[in-house]
Amino acid sequence: MRIVHPAALVPQPPRLALVTCAELPAGDDDDARLPGLLHGATWEVWDDPGVDWAAYDLVVLRSPWDYQRRRDAFVAWAEGVGDRLVNPPEVIRWNTDKRYLGDLVKAKLGVVPTAFVAKGEPFNPPPGEHVVKPTISAGSRDTARFSPGEERRSTALVQSIHASGRTAMVQPYVPSVDDRGETALLYFDGAFSHAIAKGPILEPGAEPTQDLYASEEIEAREPTAEERQVADRVVAWVAERFGGPLAYARVDLVEGAGGRTQLLELELTEPSLFFAHAAGADERFAAAVLRRTA
């Protein structure tokens, strides 16, 4: 008769990986409690060839913030991990190029006006204050704010973005950001968790940061009723597009002309989630992740 060891009868907790980059091998400080909340999840660098991703039941994207100049390799890696990746690869492919904003415009979700300038296309700097950034970017890298009279600087950044093989995008600078900042609303499994206020990042005349990410001033914020309404609509649209609510989503909003709430960006790949600014937020995130191991 075969003897079964008692340990073999005890359900084993799932093995989880938290994905980061080589510059942050132990992740961002804001995520410090996640390993303990996720059954001892381990930090892994996304492009480390020595990692056996198949050994993990779930692979959770957190801080792979160096992917922007190797986006194709990053998407190929995500697709190699497959349906164990959170959020899923099809979301990553769509969301890592900010041309996704065009889909949100078509859905009439109130996006800040955005123009895309591909390599080889003419660029005519807008007459007012504006922002130039790459469509593939993270942490406000290669992003700058330009005033009237700075057309040469603005054009030079577009050319630099094109030289890197990326498409440029141009948005009007939203004046309310200087006083009110941005509002980021965080959703886990489609449910609202918390919101933060993000102070202005782009200083007039400043050169684009080349750091891993630009420093930010963050504080907790209670979103307005209109901000909740806009963000709820965006999250519901995402759930419909991708066949159900995602484990996490961050909706970045600004106060546009006439006080109207507008979508600036939709972060579904590797956003900072600002756990430190809302009690229980990291526990809510962990619960959303663990539900995907059932």
C-alpha cells in the first residue's frame, strides 16, 4: 500500500511573482507589503533570462518601468507568460502605446485633445502652451511642457522621439494642473478603492527627465462626483472590451476647459497604485490578485 505523506494532502499556496526592472530589484517602496500579502510572492526582473516564469501560478506586473525603449520585447515577454499575467497580455499590448487614447475618443469618454505625430509626418507646434511626449513612455520620461515661442524646443523633442523609433503625441497643457494637479482614481477588480492628488510635474522651460521616473508630490484626495462618474464609465468600458473587470486600473483625470473632467491617461500596465495614501488599499489589491488564483 502506498503511503501518502500528510504534507501532500495540504493545499499549497499559489506561487506568485511580482514583476519589476533591474533598477528596482526589490520593487518600489510603495509595494513593500505585497510579498507578505501574496503568500510570500517573490520579486523578479522581467527581462532576466534566468527566471523560470512557468514555475509561477501568477505573474503580477508592478514596476517594470524600463520597458519603454524595448516595448516590442516587453510585449513579446508578456505574451510568452500568457494567461498567468496580471493584467493580461492583450491589455498590455493595447495599453503600452498611448495611441489607445484614440479608442477612448471614439467611445466618447472625454479625453484631453490629443494629436499623434508619426515619424515622417509634419509637425506644426500648436500656438498655445502644450505638452509633447512619446506614445510609448512611462514615468514622464521624454516628456516636456512648452510655451509659445518655444517652437524650436518643441520640434526638437518630437524629432528626438522619432529618432528613437516612437510616435510623438501632443496635448494642450491644462492650466488647472498648476493649481489643482491631477486626480488619479484606483480600481481593483472593477471596484473603486481610493484616489490621490498628483501635483504638477512639468515645469516651464525644463528639459525632459531621463530618470527612471519623474518625482511627484502625492496626497490623498476625495474625488468629486463628476470624477467618479467619468472614471466609472472608463472602467466599465474597459471591462466590456476585455471580457470582465481587470485586477487593477488607474484613471488619471484633469479639470479641463469650463471645469469639465477630462481623461488624461488610463494606466492598466504598471501604474503606481499609491497604497500608502489609503488604509487597506494594498490588501484590496492583494485580494483582487488572489481571486485570480482560485
